[in-house]
Amino acid sequence: MREEENKRSSQSSSTKRFFKKRWVFPAIYIASAAIILTGVLWYQASGSKTDKYDYKSTDIAGKKNQAPAVEVNKSLENFKMPVAMEKAPVIKTKFYDFNAKPEDQEAALVYYDNTYNQSTGVDITVKNGETFDVLASLSGKVTRVEEDAVLGNVIEIEHDNGVVTQYQSVKEIKVKVGDEVKQGQVLAKAGQSLFNEKAGTHVHFEIRKDGVAVNPTNYFNKSLSVLQEDTQSNDSTESVEMPKQKQDDQMIEDPASDDTPSDKEDQSTDSKDKKNS
């Protein structure tokens, strides 16, 4: 019993001597702090793992969830004829070009209501003379659908940069105002008009830039940017008086009418003589 008591007393005395050393408690504190700090860092690292969130990147090339660049695609489209090419379309009436040859200008006149009118678009038919699907020349928004007995109904589609395409002499219209249409989409069927009865079953197609009609045949298979560049160059070179001259030339009187220019001059002279007398 004494030996065991002696052993216990010696162990307790050695333990007391160990804790009396100056470096023991600082070492214990440092070790405890290190353990606590390690636990805190581990907890923070485990709580900030990004794999528990479902992050999705949308700016990586080739990702399926990327939104399509609709406006860019529209600007890359080329003007197409509003008729399927397998129908073998034929331009019956050309656009009246002020710079064209006299014979071409004469062929671009439309006679209606005792007046020769300059064609502001092209009249397109097919060889067999039957009706056909009228297609959207370019993607855009339908801004006008109107019944018109003279023009044979009208569809107007708005595009970028102040460009508008117009489709006249149509029937069985399949779109309405506000519709977004794609290039090549069926808009209506070709019909007839009182304005150009000689064209038979046709579609009258126009391209307008800022309200001014341009020759559609110059821009088939060309993009909006080409039309934009052409109109900008024309605006910079065209004189101020040219628009008035074109406006005056829009209506050409029928040479076969009763009142010729010479007759009008004679009538005005006679009226002046009567007043003087």
C-alpha cells in the first residue's frame, strides 16, 4: 500500500512540477487557438463551396441557352422577290426610273383614269397567269393591312432603318397589323387591281426608304445596308430642286385627252381678251 501511495505522490509531484514550468500554459493556449482557428477555417471553406449552386454561364460560345441575335440576323437578310422562284416570276411593269432610257420610262407608265402614272414599284406575275402565294421579301412587322378597290388591297411591312415594303393587288390576306413575319412567309394571294388591269393577276411590290420609293430590282439579293448606303450617297449629291421636279413629273396627262396644252393656252388667251374688251 505504501509503495502505491509513494508512486501516486511521485506522479502528482511530477505533474505539479511540469505545470510550474513557464512555457507549459502558453503552449497549451497556442495549441488550443490553432485547433479552434483550423475548425473555423474549415467551416467557412465548406460553407462557400460553389458546387451547391447551379450557376449557368450564358456568355460562352456554343452554349445552347444563348438567346438568338434576332436583330443581327434581320440585318443580314437580303431582299427576296415576293414570289417563289420555282413559279418563274416575270416583271410585267417596271419601276419608273428618271435616269432610264425613254423607252424604258414609257414602259413603266400605268394608264389609269385618263392619266399616265409613273410606277413606284414593280408588277410581278407568273407565266401561266394564275394566282400565286405572295411571300414576305424581308422579315419585319406588319403595320398596315387595308382593303383598297383601286390598288387591290394593301399590306405594308416595316423593317429597320426606315425601310418599308409594300404589297398591293393581293387577296386572301393571311396576316394582320402587329404580326411579326419571317422572310418567305406567305402573306396573301396575288390578285387584280383597277389601277393596272392590264397586268392581270399580279402583285405590285414596292420598297420605300424614309417614304421615298426605290427601284426594287436594284436591291433583290442585296441587304438593307446596301440600300442605306445608296440613299445616303443620293442625299448628298441630289440638288434641292430635284424633289420638286420629280413631284411635278409624277402625273403625266393623257395625250389623247380633249384639252391639249395648246388648247389651254388658247382658252386662257381668249379669256384675257374678253376681260380687256
